[in-house]
Amino acid sequence: MAFRSIDPMSLPVPERHQLLLGSVAPRPIAFASTVDAEGRPNLAPFSFFNVFSSNPPTLVFSPARGGRDGKLKHTLLNVREVPEVVVNVVSYAMVQQMSLASTAYDRGVNEFVKAGFTPIPSETINPPRVKESPAQLECRVTQVIELGQQGGAGNLIVAEVQRMHLAESIFGEDGRIDPQRIDLVARMGGDWYSRASGEAVFEVEKPLARTGIGVDALPEGIRTSPYLSGNHLGMLGNTEALPSASELHLDAVKTEAGVAEALAASDPRQALHRHAAAALENGQAERAWACLLLAEGLG
């Protein structure tokens, strides 16, 4: 593929901002609830956000200065006065209201009221939680790191989680948070969002319990196959050892539907590689290995 090589500092801030946000996506959303010294609540979303530690449990989000005027966000002003914040996650059911809350209202205007959210008391800090959010994290701000004084400069708010409030409805039968049930949304570039549920959510087995052989250890005919993608090779490289013909029961596999037809094709090697690719797409690694080793045996 062809590339554009760009010096980001050569671009105007708005264009640089657009390219960065379009490239680094999707980004989770911190729907931050804070209060000022007078106790007035503020509610605003930030997609410069993530969790950075579990011990201590630490989140970081960044209310950047205004790109045109360098103006500070009300959230930042509030945490300087009262170093506490509730980070509420954003589900699909609340995304339109969340967007409305991002309106640049005057300081002191209550976005809970403007966006139609329900404030509920926190247990360890002063800012209220958003009842409609399926996960609400009460945090104490431990540090604010200013990245600059110019427009677009970030302000990293480091916040340690004191209490987690998690809706019972988001847990699966295994006791873990189910991505389909929590139904989170994330920010893309411009006006675009993504929804982290349905077919957009998929599993990739982590190489934690074993050490994969790696793509470099695959037989050359497999490694250079035009029918196997980089994802396919990554799945094969996550195998602890090259499987043997006896382990895969190749004699029996030869007679199975699909494999038998591939072996009888005019170009059986190509047909077997295509069949292996389809098997990998369906998560059938063992069947894919069988097809590939059969193809290797063809010479």
C-alpha cells in the first residue's frame, strides 16, 4: 500500500487533530462527573481516555485546551478545586444524550439537567454518578499533568478508583462483564462512533498459557501461501508445536466432505489452502492444519 508521510507539526492544529483522532480509534469515552468549589455539578465526555493500572486501579483522561482559543475545560477547572471525579462509561442506549452533554454550556450550567441524565450520590466522593451508565467509577484525582499552554494541549488527569458500581445486567454467566450486555460505544474521527457489540465484537485467543512457535517457524509453503492472510498466519503461529499427521488423523480427514473435493480438484494444493483459510475464519484451527499438512505432502 502507498503511504503519506506527514510531519504533524507542519499542519494547522485542526487538521492535525482530525488526522490523529481518525488514526487512533476507536477510543473509549470517559463521561466525567465533577463538582466545583460551590458544589455545582458538571458532566462532560472525553475520548482521550483509558485505564493504565490495576494496582493501584488508575484511569487517565485528558480535557484538552480549546484548539482555537486555548480555553480550559470546566472539568479541569473543577478537579483543580475539588480533586474528585466519577468516570461513567457510555453505552449505546445513552450515546445521544452523552453527545448533547458535550455542548459548550457556560460554567455552572448543569449538564445532568440539560442532557436528561439522573444524578445519584456517590459513596466516597462528592460528584454524583450517572444512573443510566452501566459502570460508574468513583475516583480521587492524584495528579494533573499539563502538556502545554497552547490550543489543543492536553491535561492528563490521573485518577485512582475508590469504588466501582457495576450493573448486574452487564455480567455473563461466567461472572465476567459481557461485551454484548454492556454494549459500549467508542469515538472515531469526526462525528463517527463505533458500537462494541454484535458482530463488531470478536475473540482472539491470548498467547498466555503457552508459547507459540511463531510465523517464522511455519513451513515455507504455508508461510508464503497467497491464500493465507496475516491473521491466518498469526493463528497458526500461536500453536505450541507443529502438529503431526497422527495427531490430526489425516487419513480420516482425507475422506471428509470439502477435503475430499479439494484433493480431487485440478489444483489440490490451492484448493486445500483455500479450504484451510475458510476453516481458520471459522475458528477451526485443527482442520486448517490438516488441510495444510495434506497440501505440504503433495510436494
